[in-house]
Amino acid sequence: MLDLTYLREHADEVKEAMAKLYAEAPIDEILDLDKQRRALLQEVEQLKQQRNIVSKEIGRMKEAAEREAKKAEMRAVGDRITALDAEVNAVETRLNDLMLRVPNLPDPSVPVGKDDSENIVTRVIGEPKTAKDFGFEPKPHWDLGTELGLIDFERGVKVSGTRFYMLIGAGAKLQRALISFMLDVHIGQGYVEVYPPYLVKREVLIGTGQLPKFAENQYYDQIDDLWMIPTAEVPVTNMYAGEILEGDRLPINHVAYTACFRREQMSAGRDTRGIKRGHQFDKVEMVKFCTPETSMDELTKLIDNAEEIARLLKIPYRIIQMCTGDLSFTAAVKYDVELWAPGCNEWLEVSSCSNFKDFQARRANIKFRREKGAKAEYVHTLNGSGLALPRVVIAVMENYQQADGSILVPEVLRPYMGGLEVIRGV
């Protein structure tokens, strides 16, 4: 959430930022409501002061008739205050709802562009493999997976419907190995592991920015008013909602594995083949809480922490900086890590590393105090996948496939696979 005072005092700047984001935001309506709210509050305050003064005067009045007349006048004032309070509440409710629908402001370092076609490739690490490098035509994971008995698409659809699948045998073991491997790497980088709930309250999704704008993409239990998490970012960020942290604790670094649930309505018709995009997937997520002046440095560290997984797996990858038109709703700056998938012949996004600055902290009311007695300030929050399954599974399968149709297990994963070196057909 933006700072309302900042928005009021820099309205033209905010409108200019919205234009760069290609976002529709009700800035004028917000400013009008803010003006109404302040005028109403001023009137309420004046009436309350009047009532206090007259109440003291009534106590000093000797004439009963005069006292009763003033009491009647103050009852009318009280009724007006009650009516104004109701108006203030209605205006504030609408104002707060609109403020929750305004995206974050892009950092000055973000390139201006209309969509993902104008994102910038900042670097490519490793040489993407082609058929010439393999000595044969690499297969996509949906062929490799079915031929080796690692993926069962038909039974996944049978039990849950479209965009669901089952990982079987070594396929399931590969994903579990990747999760354990990634958690261990990030713990070694200084992250503290968290195992959070998969169901959260409405206000938790508001805190990280999924609600109210993206409600249609969330899975929801109406009976208990609980929402299935779209990412571990949601519960982990909100661990500290409503708290004031001690400054010497920062930065706080957490890592969490969770299943993730998204309705994928926005991607209808896209990537329907294979396991690239589904309603349920696993992910290891890194979350950071830090001081404002260190958040850009922490973003650099976060990206490097995500890259380390790709480096250890020895899979070619690249880093993409998002332009303004492709930023997420909550991010001020965002970089993607993409792994090369030679069978699909495409780059797969496996991590989005974002600096939200104080945008989420304002929504979730997460603050810190630099020293005892100092004024509380909003923290800056960051997160990034480290990394997202099943796309890492895809990249491993397709990059490590062999001419005989088997899959070589990357060396770093072999201890997590019980020493297995090659995945062969069942």
C-alpha cells in the first residue's frame, strides 16, 4: 500500500508512475475521498469542541429553561456527530479499499516498457544445449516423463481434472530430492527454515497484496473463511504482521517449502502441455525483512542465492530484469531467474526475486525500531523462489537426458536420491 500522505503531496508523480506501469488506478477518486474524509473529520472535531464548551456552560446555568434549551441543542449536535461518524466510516472504508488496489511505485532503476517483450536480459550463464550438443534430438519432459514412468498425466486428470498430474517413483523422488537440496543450500546461506500453514486468513492475503485485486486466482474455503496459499511468501511475510521488530535483528532471512495453489485463470489456454503450469505445485521460497537503506543490496544477495541453485545443478540460466509494464502488482523492482529447457526449447522462469520496499509492510503493519525509544519505521520486504518446482524438474530431466532415453542424476542430487546415478524406465 502506498503512503496516503505521499500520494496526496505527489499526486502527479504517482499518476506518472501508473502510466509507466500501464496500470489503471483510481488516483483522482482517492484524492477526492481523502479530501472528503479530512473535511468531515474537521467538522466532527469542531462539533465535539462546541459540545464540550457548552456542556461546561450548562453546568453553570441557573435557569432551568435555559439549561433544557441548551441540552436539546447539544442533543442535536450529538445526532449530527453520530451521522458524521457514519459518513466518515463509509468514506474511510471506500478509501481503504481503493488504496489496496493501487500497485506499488516502480523503482527509478526499472526500465520503462509496455510488456514482457521489453524486459532486459542482464546476463546469461552457461551455454544453452541444443541437438548438436546432445548428439540427438532432445525430448520434451512430457515424452521423457511418460516413457520412463515418472509422470502420469491421465491419472492426475482422472482424480483432479485438467492441469493436474502425478509424479511417480523416481519422478516423485527427484522432486523431493530437489526440495531437500534447495532447503539445505539456503539454510547454509543463512536462512532460517519455516514450515508455515497452507491455509491463511483473509487479512494475510491482503497483507502481501493478493487480495482484494486477485481474489479470482485464489482457492477459498467459504465455511472457515480460509484461503489456500499461492506461495509461502504469504504466511512467512505475515509472521511479523502487526509487530515492531528490534533493529538489531535485521535482516531476518527465512526459507520455506510449501505446496502452492493457484487457479491460473489468467493463463487459460497457455502452456497446457506438460507440467510447466498447474493449479498445484511445490516451491521453496526465500523471504527477507530489512532496513530501507539496505533493501537494494539485499535484493542483489537474494538473486545470487537463487542463482546458486542453478550453478550447483550446472544448468544454463539467465537473469531478466522486468520492465515497468511487466512488474507484479506489489514489486518495486523484480528480476527473474530462468533455466534453459532444451526439450521444450524455451527458458523457464523458476524464480522471481522482488523488492517490495515498504509496500507490503504498510499493508501488514510490520515495523522496526532502530534503537530503544526511537520512532518505529516500516521494514522493507523481499522474496524470491529458491526455486520453484516443477520447472526445475523439467530443466533437470531435459538437460540431463541421454541418448538411450535415461536421465543422468546431477551429482549434487545423488545423496538426496539414495545414491541413484541414472533414472531408467520402469
